[in-house]
Amino acid sequence: MRLVPLAGRSEDAVRIALLSHGWGGDLARSTADGVESLAFHLTRVEPATLEALVRIGAKLGLDIVTGSDWAVLAGPLARLSSLARPWTSPEALVELATALGHALPADTPPFWQTAAGPISLDRPVIVGILNVTPDSFSDGGKHNTQTAALRHAEALLAAGATVLDVGGESTRPGADPVSEAEELSRVIPVIAALARQLTSSVKSVQSVDPVISVDTTKAGVARAALDAGAAIVNDVSAFRLDPEMAALCTDRKAGVVLMHSRGGAGDLASAEHAVYPEGVLASVIDELGPAIGRARAAGIPIGYLVADPGLGFGKAPDDSIELLRGLGALRVLGVPIMVGPSRKRFLGDLTGQATPDRDSATAAACVVAWGEGARLFRVHNPAAVKDALAIAAAIHPA
């Protein structure tokens, strides 16, 4: 049997109504979550399971549509939770109840822990992209000197970024992998200079000190970056490409981003990997879930982890659109969600705009993602998304 979440987002209107009647914030949130409506698609279902599901689901007040070996199951979270109890289920529903229990969404943590301290997730967190490479798809070569990188970092922070993600190896389609020595030479001087200079210089611009992230798949680069002042490791391979990365992040108490991708360092964005016979949303959940499990097994506390569905990485344009549409289902992973739609090809396909002219489309994608539960937004131009996200957060509070 296969069970795939179809959607999921907190019922903001219910929570706001309860707050207007004097309910406490935590009680209003938990009650609103209980009436949240969710839907699941079940396939390869045995006839006995379908019969039991229809009989018991109807008693619970759930909506069920069935076929010969499939079903769509929908209803309030509280009623679905009553079904997700394998210890009280008849034998025909034990497997379904177990799968449903694992698929029900978890609460988004209020903070993301990093080596520099917690980052609050009660409002959108903008992660500014600082590429110090000659060949990145959007801004390759513009910031690959220390002076230019520091100037751009100041601009990112002034425009609303609170995290600076420094990367020294391009992941664009067709990019050549770089050696560890070359990557170190690109990112470490910039990170060290940022750690020395920018923390104090931006205090008049924003109320919190910026946090530095390193975008790398190499444990050696991550180690040197953390030594130089970074507090977050953004691994676009989700620890697949370097077996030492998990232990390093555990030891250094680094914040971690685990991004969904396939393939090696030179073809992470290749369309050859965009094969999802079970559906892209189900596949991303199936592959990120074990990555989070491996990180936890290595000793990384759950509060230090963030998941990124990897828009555009081994995804056809329609796959990225489908991921945004169903992003709320990723709450089942139990960690905050970061998205990186910035100037991606699928936005160009939708709008007809060239890469540098996709910032408005990026802002629209970020607004959609916030409404579906994303809390961190990795972008090239924070100014283009900051106001849009402020409005989205006011309409759909965290």
C-alpha cells in the first residue's frame, strides 16, 4: 500500500477567531490544527482494507472516495488522528493506520538552532545567496573577489536577508566540479571577512546579527567555514556525497539544511534525474525522510535541521510547480522547510522572462510557499521578496 499526503496548512481563520474570543495562543493554535482539513491518496490497497476503511471512516465522519484498489481520504486532522491508531485498529487497517500516523503533519518548530544561536521562525527568514564562483547560473563572476563579495553581502543584509549563504561551487546544469582546495580558496577568505566585519556594521540596519551559512557538499570545506565563523551548513546533497559531513555537523552544533537532489557533484541539476514514477512530492518525502533519519542517527538534534525540496534540482519545470503546489505535505518531515525558487528555469517557463528578470516571479513563488508552510527563502534579491513575504505573513501568520 502507498499513502501520499495531498495538502496541508494550518487553518488560520479558525485560530484568529479563537484568539478574538480571548483564547490563549497555544490553545488557539492546537485547536485550529485539530480542525485542519487534510487529504491523502492511497494506492495499491487491498480489498479488505478498502472495505474496513469505508466502514470505519464513515463512523469517524471522514470523506472517502474509492476505486478498485485506491482511495482518497480526507477530513479534519482530529478525526484522521483517530483513524491513525494501529493499536486499536482491526487487522485490515493496521498497515493503513500506521502509515497515516507517520504521514500526519508535525508542528513547525518556532526556532531553528544554529551554532550562532536560534533563528526565530515566527516570520519569513530570507537567506541571501552569495555566490563566489565564476560560473553560477544567475550571477556567476559578479562577486568572486573578496571586495565584491563583501560589498554584495552588505547589500543583501540591507535589503532584508538575515542569513548569508556563501557558495564556492556552482550547481548549475553542466557545471564542472571543483577541487576542495579551489573551493576553500573561494569561500574561506570571504566567510572570515564577513565574520570579522559585518556583524557590527549591520546592527543599525536590522535588529538581529546576520548568520553565515556555507553552501557545500564537502566536509573539509564545511569544517574550515565553521572555523572561520559560519554557523550553518547547507548541503545540497543532504549528506549523500561526503560521509564525514554528518559527524562534523554533530560535533560543531551547526545548523543544517538538507536539500533533496540526486546524482553527483557535476549533475545535481540534471534533467536526467527527473524521473518520479510515484510522483515528485511522494518521492521527495521518501528521500528526504531517510536523510533526516540519518542526520538524527549521527546525533544532530531535530531542532538543528531544515529541509529543502530542491526546486529545479533534478526536477522538470512541472515537477517544481507540483512541489510548490503540495509543499504543505512536507510538514510530515517534522522540520522547518526552506525553498529556493530564485530565478529558476520553471519561473522563466511560466513568465517568459530571462534569468535576471525573474525576481517578481520569485516573490510570487515565495508567497505561495509561505502559505504552504515554508519559513526560509533562499533568494538572490531579498528586496524583491521582502515586502511580498511581509504581506503573506500578515495574512497567514506563522
